[in-house]
Amino acid sequence: MHLRRREFMTLAGGAGMSVLTGCVSGQGRVAAIVEKEPVLPGTCPFPIYLNSNENPFGPSRQALEAGSRAVMDSANRYAREERDGLTRDLADFYKVKPEQVLLGCGGIELLKIVADVFCSSARPPVISEPVYEAIDYFAGLRLIRPVAIPAKDRDKGHDLQRMLDAVYSGRDIGMVYVCNPCNPTGNILHKNELMDFIRQIPSQVIIVVDEAYAEYVDKKFFSCVDYVREGTPNIIVIRTFSKIYGLAGLRIGYCLGQPEVLRAMAGHRIWNNINQAGAAAASEALKDQVWAGKMRREAV
């Protein structure tokens, strides 16, 4: 049978819509990405989106200068050496081995990777409700329905006991996602309750702790990076240069974990996911903890 081009396009379009409809209405739920309104000429050239928690102060001068130099000197090259250099800088900063550090195109790429690697329709993630929506969204793209546990109080974030109950409900669980400090509630989990929760999670269940806002908290904050240093096999800590360091536009995130876990994630990265300007600016930003301290005080 021969089809005219118009007939073929009509059939193809209908088939495509059927597939998309099946994806949206299947077992998984696909959250919508809300696009920002375009900035029109003549309006404010640098809007700050409060719901994205962009740092209105931007990066430190040292970070800005390093990023600018990298553009002038190396914009024509992929950032292979610079990527490895930033990895070593982070390892030195956190007192871990370089193979315990994995870089991402912002923390968001790493959140997508953990959803892809450690979750399936048979082994869904456990998340809080409400919480940062990335895991829910990326799992939904693969028709995975996360086990969403309502918080006792929407202003206080995670109900760790009910999340733990979900892990032991008899259903296979791929991972649990904890956002600490919690986005969007701002709640900070107490050290003892978080330690008790992690201690009870079975070793075959990956624990992903999103600490994107950890630098805004004083020294009393309990970071799960300590578990990485101790060799806990099933914990991944995700952090970013997008918030306190003011580098959201340069897309540099990273996670810390055990080498075998990070190797499972590494093959799912976008090739050449780190850019020259971002790598250079992030390395300098990490050194300038005076600026980070100033940003912390500004946020109080």
C-alpha cells in the first residue's frame, strides 16, 4: 500500500500521540516542567527567580575571574583536564578519595542518574511529600511511581518513620531520597533522627541525601558526607555550586559516595558534561570560603 506524505504524517502523528498518552496515563506519573516566561527586550535583563533559589549576589570575584579566563583561554577545548582538577579539589576539600567524587551538569543531572540507575517499576524510590520534585519527575518519565510519604507537617518536611516503614513494607525499594535542608520546606533534620534512619536502611537500598543548601547552615549541621568518609556502602550525597556559590548558570554539581556506586552512575552521564568556565569558577569558589561565609550571613 502506498501512502501520500500527508497521510503518512497524519498516521505518524496519531501514533506518536498514542505513545505519549500511554506514557502519561500509565502507572507512572509525569510531573510537568513549568517553563519560565521569556524575558522581553526592554524589561529587566537579570530577573531573579525566587522559586529557583538563585543567588542574587552571584559568585565571588575570584570565581568570576577564573571563569572568564577559562572562556578566553580554553573555550575551544573540552574540559577533560579541568574536570579532573575540580574532582581532585573536591576530594581534598572533603577529605575523600578522587574516586569518591562524581561531577554532574548541576545537581539535577545526578538526580536523574540515580533515578535511572537505582530505580525501576519493580523497585521504586521512597520520597517525602512535599519535597524537591526531581526524583518524582525523572522516575515518572520511566513510568515509575515513587512511594510518596506525606510529611506530618508540610512545613517540617520528612516523616522518617513512615518512610522507613515503606522500606520494610514487603515491597522492593530501590532507593530513599532525603533532602536536607529540605526544599521546599526549609526544615533541617536533627542529627540523631537522621543517623537512626540511615542505620536502619538495608544495605541493598541506596540512600540519596540532597544537601544542595547545606552550606547555608552553621557548623551544627550534620552532613552525611561523614558516612562517605566512613565507607558506608549505600549512601550518596549530592551537592551543588548553584546556590551559595552563585554559579547556577554554569551548571556544576557533584556527588560523594563509594567508588563502586559512583562507577555504576558514571556511564549514565552526559559526555563532556562539565564546561571550562564552570570547572574553573567552581575550583576558585571552593577556595573562597570567606565569600561563602558572607553569603551564609546574608541569608540569615
